[in-house]
Amino acid sequence: MKTKILFSLALILAVSDWPAAHAADPVKDYPNRPIRLIVPNAPGSSADTLTRIVAIKLGEALNQSIVADNRAGAGGAVGLEIAKNAAPDGYTLITSGSALTIGPHLRKNLSYDPMKDFEYVAMYARTPVVLVVNPNLPVRTVKELIDYAKSKQGKINMASAGSGSQSHLNGTALMTAAGFESLHVPYKGGGPSISAVVAGEAQWTVPPAASAMSLVKAGRVRALGHSLPQRSPLLGDIPAIAETVPGFKSVVLSGLLAPKGTPKAIIDKVNAIVVKVVNTREVKDQFAFQGAEAATSTSEDFRKAIQHEIIELGKAVKAAGLKAE
């Protein structure tokens, strides 16, 4: 009788413990609900354009919705602060941007550390920047823009995606290297800044190609040059800015981050899928249409690439004479 009682008690305990032992594994079952993708840029920006291409394919591969959440402001710092404080469960991803690489050099008292507060998930693209002007401006080359700006004694406007943005740094670096001036007019994101050039509110800007090439092809802005070292089939017959301003170069790295503490198994899973989808002909062609090159890596190599960019852009900020605000 005693043996039967003990056996019954053991069976009861085993059955009562069954739900815990067989509970869903949040990492193994990832993802089982929609994923929020924070884009610290305005709609229509380079980061937004490329991110949405990747998000669609990533969502299809994961069999889950990926919902873009644009959080522009303070050169992208607003979006990164929100992302930093999100739950590290894999259901918040973040698009990298200038707030990660340029922000530390141009903004005082940042509420996040680019290297300590995020997990690096996957790189997916490299993008040059392009110098574009309003099509009514009487210039068709980089040299003609420089001469025109000098003749106007700096009384033309350079639009940017905001203070501390890639277009702000590139525009200032170009003016410094070529010896001309323009009034810097910051907008709330890449989309609004390029729209200002289309509308004639500003005369020129230097955004990542992905936010401008569709407008170039539609004739709504005129491209004078790009930031690759030499001409490239990626950008057709557009000349390199370096042909006129020796040494001018700039390439923007795009990728996905996650809040610090996100499980490595989830990071590895997302990285593997991003590498797979980005290297398909479909995505490569979509990137090329935007003037971007598909580029993937391990999570750790992506981290190292961003760390290198932070150092190099710090040198560019100093050379351009920009100060932290």
C-alpha cells in the first residue's frame, strides 16, 4: 500500500510539472507574433527605403509581419533611444543610421552608447551618397555648382536630413574641401530634405543614393556626382565627385540592430535569414535600382565595421570643422 501511495504521489507531481517542462520555448518558437522595426529616420529616407525592401523579404521568411515604426528626430537619436529601452526579446529590431556613427561626434550627452547598448544583428547594404540639385539650377557638373555657389557668395541653401545627419556631414565636407559656402537648412529627415530640393526651397543636398535615385531617374532632381572613388555601373554615367574634388568619398553602411541582451540564438537566426534573402537576385536588383549594393556579414563583422565607421567619421567631422551641439 505504501508503495502504491508513493507511486501515485510521484505520478501526480510528474503530471503537475508537465506544463512547465513542455512550455513553449520563446527562442525556439521565435517569432510567434509581429516584429516592430524601428527606423530612426523619416519615411522616404535612404534607411527607410532599403529597410522596407529587406523587411518584406525577412517577414516572408519568418512567416510574420514586420511593422516599420518611423521615429525621426534629433538626427535619429530619438529612434535609437526608444530602441535602447525596448524589451530584448527579439520583437524589436532597429535600422542603423547616422545617429549611430555620426551622432556621437555631433551630439552632446547622448542617452545611448553605440557599442554598448545594442546587439549587432546583420548588415545588408553599402550605399554611396549623391550630390543632387534642383533641376532648374543652371549647373550640370560639380565644378559648375562650386562656381555658381561662389558667384552667389554663399546665398544658396544646402538641405540636410538634420544636424548630425549623413547629408549634413557630407555637404559640409564638400564645402570645406571645395572652398565654397551655402546656408545649411536642416529638415526632419532625408525625405523632407530632398523634397525641399525638388520644390526649390533648397538648391542642393548630398543624401545616400537610395533616397534620391528614383527622383533622379524621374527627372525631379539632377545628379552631379557620387561619392565612390571612381565611376561605377551601379550609378550609370554619374561621375565621381572625386574627379573634381580629389579625395572626396563616403559610403553608408545599413543593417539591423537589437536591444542589448537579445538572445544570441535569435540574433543568429535573423542574421542567417538576412544573408539569405539579401543575396537573392530580386533584392540585389531592387538595391541596385536605388543605387545601393547588397552587402552581408556576420554579426560580429557588422559590429567591427560600424566601430571603424565611427572612428573614420570622427576624423571627417573634425576636418569639416563641425562641433558637438
